Amino acid sequence: MPIIAIRNMTKRFGQTVAVRELDLEIADGEFVTLLGPSGCGKTTTLRCLSGLEEPDTGEIHFGDRCVFSSARGVVVPPGGRGIGLVFQHYALWPHMTVFQNVAFGLRKKGLTRSEIRTRVRSTLGVLGLDEHEGRYPSELSGGQQQRVALARMIVTQPEILLFDEPLSNLDAKLRMTLRAELKRLHGEIGATTVYVTHDQLEALTLSTRIAVMKDGVVQQMDTPQEVYHFPRNLFVAEFMGNPTANFLPATVTSAGPPPTVALQWNPDVPLVLPSPTPLPESAEVVINVRPEDIGFSVTPQSGYLPATVYATLPTGAECITYGRLTPGGQEVVLKGPEEEHACLGLNQPFWLGLKRGNVFDAREGTLISSFGFSSREEDS
Ligand SMILES: Nc1ncnc2c1ncn2[C@@H]1O[C@H](COP(=O)(O)OP(=O)(O)O)[C@@H](O)[C@H]1O
Ligand SMILES: [Mg+2]
């Protein structure tokens, strides 16, 4: 049985449909991220789960408990749902020490003083805060304060943890450290987690599954690898990945297998896609290839696309190179180890090979097939 089940949930604010007929099932112990651009309904979904917001229609179940049902008039208040919440703007009690802040939520639970002390100390230990228990929030860094907020939530041992962009107020380095912290914490306490973020890297690194949302609707819910490599539609393909993937409009000239396409920008090079599945003859498609899945050569190769270097952006370990297809001029971006890209100078001709990617229906925006992946990857 899923530990969280949302059925046909809709939430409106006046004319705005913030969440539309949402169905979502989350298994015990999962770390599920709600990912999408600002305004896509992530926070609203989380607030409905927590009980801070009441959906217009639908049902929410936690295990075998129904905590919300519009049809049966069930509305369990936030305090009765067995959840822990952490928001972007966390508020610690400024006049209480770290220890007192964390112990606060345990006071009404009828535990003895020594039970409280044991639980607070062990939680502070898990979060590396043992040495700071006597300090006041003003004596802590932003990252330490956010860890206290985490400690305060997990000390009550909720079955379900809900996070709304808890790291977005912190600087990049601290965010990375706390990501590792969160992942370790999840591995250690194993509580089912729903995590809201607009940051795709955060979602990819933390989650067991990602639900990508747009306009209040889940576009795809899969493992990070599946969402990244096999996006179900063009929206997901564009949203995931940095820099944004390449999208090359094309027409299928031979169904195959292997299928052959002619690029809209450069129809003179017939491109054979290494795919075991045929494509519909004459179909208008979009070839989607990630920057790291483009190979290149500084000499002409058959089946490779001629291009010139537009700009190179070395970042230390890897390099992002922008090129323009010749003829046509469509921009392409590739990413690889910096030493491999070192031979690419400004305005230099080079040839691009598409190693693996996805084919989308140009009109519907839906995934038709993938090419170049080993069959094990495609099956997974
Ligand atoms: N309290 C509210 N009153 C009116 N509109 C709201 C309210 N909360 C959210 N919305 C609207 O609902 C949509 C989804 O918002 P939200 O869930 O906050 O998105 P996200 O967290 O993904 O950025 C947006 O269009 C937003 O403007
Ligand atoms: Mg939000």
C-alpha cells in the first residue's frame, strides 16, 4: 500500500487552477521531489498534503488513514496528520538555545525530561550540531540555523517529511553541503519525504523519483535517470539539463530501421539514427540530444554534421562549446572534458555526431523513440 496517495485532487484560487486532477502515489521510504517552474503548483500540492490548504475536490490518504476527502467531508487538521514541515523561511525561537528549540516540539508529548534529553541529543548528533546545543540562533550561521530547523522537525519522528524549497535561501556551496546532509539523513531515518524545488540539480541528486509539474499537472513521474534520459515530452526534455539540451527539427526520410532523417536546417546530410525501431515515414519530428551526447571530430566524418565553433566556455574540469551548423546556422551545444575541447578554437570548422538521444513528435511534443542507448538502459 502506498504511504501517500492523492486521488483526483484539484485546488483553485479564484479563476486559477493551481493543481488539476492530480493523482500521485508515493511508497514507504521514498524521497519524491515535486519539480517545475515557478507557479506550476508545487507549494499548493505540499500545502494540501500538510493540511494548511484545503483542496476543492479529491482525496488524500496517508497509509490506511483518509486525511482528506471532499466527497465524505473528511478534513484532518495539520497537527493530526503525523507530518513534519520545513519551509524556505524557517523561524527558530530567538530567545531559546538550540537545545530548547529542538526540545520544544517534544514538550507536549508527555515524555520525561530524560527521554527528551536523549532524543534531542541524538538528533543533534545526526545533524552534527552536538557542540552547539547551548547557543542561540543569532550565534549560528545560516546553514547551522537551517540544520536546527531540520532537527526540530525530525526529533518528533514524523512518518512523513514535507519540504518546500528548504535550501533556496542559502549560498551555492552551503546548498551542496546540505543536499548531502539531507540525503544522508533520509538514508538514516528512512522517513517518506516529499520535497519541493524548482532546481533540477537538487531534484536529480536527492530523489528516488521526480514528479515534473507544469500548470498544475504532473508531466512525468519517474526515477531521476528516466526523467533525464527518457523525457516523456518536450517540456520535460527542455526543463531537465544544464545547459538546455539540443532540439533539431527534422523530417523522417526513411522509416528504417535504422531510420533516416533530414534536418530542417541542413537537409543535405542524411542522418541515420542508430535505433532498432522504425519511425513513421515523412513524420515531422524533433531530435533531442543532450550536450554530453554529441561527439565531434575536427576532420569530416560520414554521418557527421558540419559546424563552426561559436564560443567555448571552459569551467575547469569540463568545457561547454557552442557551435553553429553550416549551412543553416542552428545553434548546437556540446559538453565534454576540457582537454578534449582544447583543440576547438573560435570560428573553427568541426563535425558533430549525435551519439544518443530522443525523437519527439513535432506537433504533439510526445516521445516517439530513443536511439543510441544500450537496450538495458532503454528497458530500465
Ligand atoms: N493563496 C493564493 N491565492 C491566489 N493564488 C494563489 C495562491 N497560492 C498560489 N496561487 C496561485 O496558484 C498557482 C500555483 O502556485 P504555487 O503552488 O505557489 O506554485 P509553485 O510553488 O510551483 O511556484 C500560481 O498561479 C499561484 O499564483
Ligand atoms: Mg512554491
